[in-house]
Amino acid sequence: MSAFSPPGALPPLDLSRWRKAPNLLIAAGLALCAVGALMDLKQFGYSWLVAFMCWLSLVLGAMFLVLMHHLFDAGWSVQIRRFCEHLACLAWPWMALFFVPIALLAPKIYRWMSVDPRLDHALRAKWPLFTKPGFYLAAVLCFATWWLISSRLRYWSLKQDADGAAHCTHRMRFHSAWGIVAFGFSLTLAAIMWMNGLQYEWYSTMYGVYYFAGCAWVALAAAYVIAMVLDQQGLIRGLMGEQQYYYLGSLLFAFTVFSAYIHFSQYFVIWNGNIPEETFWYVLREKGTWFAIGLVLVFGHFLVPFLALLRIDVKRVFRFMVPLCLWIGLMEYFDLSFNITPVLHPNGFPLRWVWLDAGCVALMGGVLAKAFLRDLHRHPPFPLKDPRLCEAAGLPHVAAFQAAGAGLAAGASARGGAR
């Protein structure tokens, strides 16, 4: 065990040189997106959709973690709850704004919008969902649901910091109770309308769970890295112990297996059913270099993280876990590209448009990073009066942690005001 570093053994991280990174990402991404849109508007729409669904998976995955914290009355997740609330709140208005190009380019992206349903049974059978009013109404419903869930949970969370009243906790549990149902419905609706709808003839009853598995998977990886950074910056130091990192790593391992199970089950059921209306989706994704991408997902999306996380002790080794978490984010992007891009490029992955894909990811990532850091600086870095804080931090240290958290938040607010 001496070969492995406990979380507190790493030196403090110097992030001063990364302060301008979000602005640089926004500038570079905006330039690349503008050039790409001028060159090929349809390709820009598809690249934008892949990046959008990738960042949305992180936001919705964080929302799921907050919902689970309240539904299970968890103690170990107190430390990560606040920044997960901030991530969830990125759904509105930022992800809604990023959806605007998709809404405008929908007739170019979604072929069914130019098909007469009277001449196509597959489209007629999906009426009224797969209609233009149905498409935009579904988007409004999804974003309204995510805004309501995330805003209410963070509102009562911050109110709990002020007085620690029990009714704040009860309100968060109430919103989580109905919220988990609405969350599952809206996530499934979004996955069907925005990804499955690219090939409307095909359907899968597991597609919503397919996307959800990726959301939770990538959110856990991001939560591990963010918790590590905040810990090393001193914002949640003392709250994050080896046990908390182990729990995050174990859940990451569990969702690696769960995601692989859902992916394989969908493939197994459809392929063995051998119905042309279903198998064509996978046949398309075995053409050209898409077959190689499929093998990358088999090994990189499942086997690499599965084998890497088998050992118990590595789940608390930052130098091992951080690259693995970044790898997981890359595999999630590949998976979503595997779902979306073959519709436009059936013969293989379009390497010539990688720069545009990177630009879309960079632009959204830079904006979301600035919004997340702004919220992180405005509020205490962890729930100051969560009823499970004693369990998470240890009873003798609760008052000190509460005072330190309030002081950090006040100092950050003062620096923000000075700027």
C-alpha cells in the first residue's frame, strides 16, 4: 500500500495558469464553428449535435447524482452535492441556448421533417411526436423539467445553508421524489427525439437507458476529478477522505459494467431478432471505419475502465484515476458520435471534420466552465448545514468546516465584487 498516495499526499495544485483557459476555449471554438458553418452548414449541425449531447450527458448525470443523494438520504455524497447542483443548473439557460442552433437547423439534420407521413408508415406510426410542433414542444418540455428540478433543489440547498431548517431538507426530498420520475421521462424523450430521431425508422425500448447509463458514467468521472481539484485547492479539504474517493471509484466501476450491459443487451436483442427494420441501424455502423470505432468502444468504453478499476486500492490514487476519468469522457464522446455521425457519413468517421467537432466541444466547454466557476465562487463549496455533515466530516470538526466554508464563500464573493 505504500506505493499508493492517499488523497492528501499530493501537493496543492497551481491552477493560476489555467484561469484564461475558458476564454481561450470560447475564442478558438467560436472561430472554428464560424468557419465550419460557412463551409458546410449541415456538417456543422451534426458536429454541434454531438457536442451538445456530450455536454448534456454531464449535466443530466450530475442532476441524477443530486436526486439520488436526497432519495437515499446519503451521507458520503454530501461533499460532492454542491458542485453537482451547479453542474445540474447548467441545463438552464446554457444548454437551452446551445439547443437553439439545433432547433434552427433541425430541418437539415432530421430527415423525417421533409418526409410526408402519408407516404411513410414508420413516420405515420409515430404521430404526433415526430412532427415539427411535437419536436419543438418536446424540447420545451425537457428544458422546463430540467430547469424546475435543478433550480428547486439548489434553491432549497442554499436556503438550508442560511438556517439549517428541517423543512429545507424535506423540500429537497419532495422535489427529488417527483423529480426522479420527471427526470427519467424527459431524458428518454430527449434521447429519442434528438438522437434516435436521426433514423426515425429504427427504435429501441432500451435507448433511454442507453443514454442514461452514459450520463451517470461520465458525471461520476467528472465528480471525481472536480472533487480532487477542490480538495487540493483547500475548498473541501478534510471533507473528502479516502472513503469518499473509494465510493466514487466504486460507483464508476459499477456504471462501467451497467453501461456495457445495456449496450450489449440492445445489440444482442436486435441482432438475434433479425428484423430488417431494426438491424439496419447496426449494419450501417459496421461499414468503413465505423467498424473500427465499434471495436474502440468495445475495448475502450468497457474493457479498459473495467480492468483498470478492478483493484480496490487504485480508486484513491489520483495519478491513476484522473487520466482514467479523462479517458472515460473521451469514450463517451466516441459513443455519442457512433450514434449520430454515421447518419451523415455512412462510410466512415470523417477525419477531415475533426477540427469542427473540436471547435464545437471547445466553445460549449468554455462557456459551461465559466458559468460553473462563477456559481462555485458565489456560494459555499459544500452544504454547510446538511443533516449528514456530521457523518461526512466527523462530529468534532463540523463547526470548523462550517466556518471555513462560509469564509471561503464570503472571500470569493468579495473578490468577485472587486473584479
